[in-house]
Amino acid sequence: MAPGELTPGISAKEYEQRRKRLMDGLEDGAVVVIAGGKMKYMSGMIFYKFRQASNMWYLTGWQEPDSVLVLEKNSSSRGYKMTMFCPQKEANDELWHGPRSGREGAMEVFGADDACDISYLSTRLKSILSAPSTSFSSPPIYVDAPGVSTSSRVSTRFKARSFLDYLTPSADSEFDELKAVFEGRGGRTVKSAANEVEKLRLIKSDAEVKVMRRAADISSNAHAKVRISTITGK
């Protein structure tokens, strides 16, 4: 990668600009919660190649599973606070699944203001969502997470358990605790973060166009080579 790039062709500065554009378009005091992808397994401990959730990737360039991004709009010079929740570094697990960035990498490389172990997600979200607002009305929460509906009804929002998996896959008590975070949101409405992020993704930057053209060239060249080597009837 070229100097300053966080992922091939896309710089850390561009990821910062994406987050800023998102937060500039939201209400004062708004909170955005974006869940990343999870590792999926074929059987036992045999896993598929990981693919990050598109909106998490777009806003961060973060390529590791089981992580959550939280953005809080504020009056700082940056315009928002960025917190990453991710698995802690663990030498034995990294032997099998590859190196992790951990809290230090989330802040030093990916630009987070703060980073926490994913196990503290519900506790920290409670603190963030219960903080007093500086605006007259309660600012909304924008959520993009599997199984979390963004309708105005609380009663239908938590039928799926997939968001719980970011804490403990089979612990009902922790699911209830996370559910309570949003149900006790202090009058805040829950809206779709995906809708807001995908509006930004409609318009491609020069860097994105360059990456897309490069990908198209690679695919086109591969198809051309296959065509040349193909023998009719065989």
C-alpha cells in the first residue's frame, strides 16, 4: 500500500472524511452504532474467509470480526467522538485466526479516540446513551446491527439474538442486558444508520473510482485469459 493508506487505495484521511460527513448530517448529540461482521464457520472450528460488514468497512477500514463502532456527535474540533469495541489481543487465539489490532491499534492506526474490549459494549453504551443531552430534544440513536429493527416500536426491536453475539453467543442474561440498553434509551428514537451511510456510498470519491477500475481490470484480464485457454467442445 502507498504511504498513508489504511486499505489498498484508500487513505486514513478519506475514512476520517467519510465519518465526518456522516456525523455532520446528523442531529446534535446523535449516537451512531455500527456492528461489524462475525466469523462464520463451516463446521467445528473450520471458518470461512472473513468478510467485513460493508458499512463498518466504509467508515473505518477495520477488517477484523466481532467489533462495533460507536460515534457520538459533539462540539469538539473533530465534531464527534469515535469509540471502537473489539476483541482484546490474545496470543493463543491469534496463532489460529491471525493478528489482532486490539485497543492500541484501534486508536493508533484506525483513529479511534477510545477503544474498549467488546465485552464492555453494553456497559459503555448504557453510559453513552444516559449522558445528558445539550439539545432541547433527545437526539436519536442510529443503529446498523443484525436483528435490530429501526422502527419506532420497542416491542418488535429485539426478536433476533445476533447483536447479543458480540458479547456472549448463548447468554440470555447478557442479551436481556443489551436489550435494556436500547429500551431504556431515555426517550431517544432509534433510526437506521444503514440508510444514512448508504447515501454517502452512492457518490464515489476519486480514490474509490480508481480502486473500482483496478478491480475491473483484474477481473477483465482474468476472464480474457480463461477465454483464450478455452477449447470449444472440451
